[in-house]
Amino acid sequence: MKRAIISDIHSNLEALETVLDDIQQQEITEIYCLGDVIGYGPNPRECIDRVLNCQVCILGNHDQGALFDPEGFNTGAERAIFWTRGQLEKPGDDPELDQRRWEFLCNLPRSRRENGLLFVHGSARNPLNEYVFPEDIYNQRKIEKIFSLVEHYCFQGHTHVPGVFTQDMNFQSPEDLDYHYDLKLQNKSLINVGSVGQPRDSDPRACYVVLDTEDLTIEYRRLEYPVETTASKIYDIPDLDNFLGDRLKEGR
């Protein structure tokens, strides 16, 4: 069985629809989302609607920020999340769907464990807010602590930087791996699945992972989408910083 694992959509409808089309073409029907469906981008309601039927969706810090006061956000991110909240509070044509979006956000779990696999937004130590960056391989105490909380394999997002961490303090990008990785090569691995809607690894293409649950292998998928369309929408919304559109074009 193959499962798509997506994360950090950030209200980028064009990127999400491109990824969902790619998933459908591969006849993959099981989708896990690791959070941050909303925040930063121009289409929060539409993106929530697209992931309502995912088999699993994890709470991200921007999803929580729309429900409560955002903590630790920079000025641009904070303004974006307040604008996002306003969009979700605005009555639409379907009151039941309006309510369902809020119920969806309110019921998102912080993590999920199954068969030696852990799914979080941030890290095994702090599922909501901890960043695990590639340079953290030089922070031995941090990486060892996180690995101690992982049974075998942890899938995470949050940094928007895809790649695989191994217990020997190594990090490999999708390019290093030729976009494929055999989980069985290591007893434990941390897999950052990258970002659908706001990549930050200097590659503007949408990113997600396909997990083969039988062979325990993963494939990184990178897809071009109409970045200019999303950026133009952002520029047209005064409450969204133009930088949020600019960064999409450069993958930063």
C-alpha cells in the first residue's frame, strides 16, 4: 500500500491542487497531512476543504494560531494568521461547511503513532513547535533526545526543508538520496516531508512524500505549480505581506 504524506500547505491552493492531482494519478487514496493547512497564503477555506477527507491530519502551529492567540510568530506571520481567522469567521454560502471547518481544526490531534511510525508536525519531543533543522546534526544532545522518543520512523514537517535524519548524526536532502530512501537501512530515521505550499530549501516546487508501507521505502515528489498565481493573490491582499508572495518564487 502506498500512502501520501503532505505538510505545510499554508493556504496555497494552487500548490495543494497540483499535489492532490499527482496523488490521484498514482491511484493513491490514503493521505496523511502533518499540519499547517493554513497561515501565510490566500486560500485558507479552500485548502481546509481539500483536506477534510484526509485519513489523518495533525495539528500545526498555524492551525492552532487560528484557534487561539498566535505565540512566537513574527509580525508578518501574525498578521497573516489574524487575516486567516477573519476569513474563517466570515459567513459563507454553506453554514454547515463553515462550522465543519472550525470543528476540523478543533479536533486535530498533536501526533499519531501506528506500527512503529510516528507522525507529528514539529518533532517527537515537541509535536507542535520544535524545529529540527539540517544543521541540528551538530547538536548531538538535541538529536539524541529526539531519537530516544522515536520507536522507528518519525515523519515531520514544520521547517519546510525536506530530508532524512539518521542516528549517526547525518542529514540527507532529497537530492542526496536521488529522491528515494529505504527506511530499512536504519533502525530509526526522522523524515521531514517538506512543504506543499511554502518550500524553504531554495527549490520553489511543491514537495511531499510517498510512503510504501509494505516495502518501507519513501519517494520524494517535487512538482511545479503556478507560483505566480498564488503570489499575485497575496499581493492583492493588504493584510498579507508581499514578502510571503516573493518567497514562494525562490523557495525560501
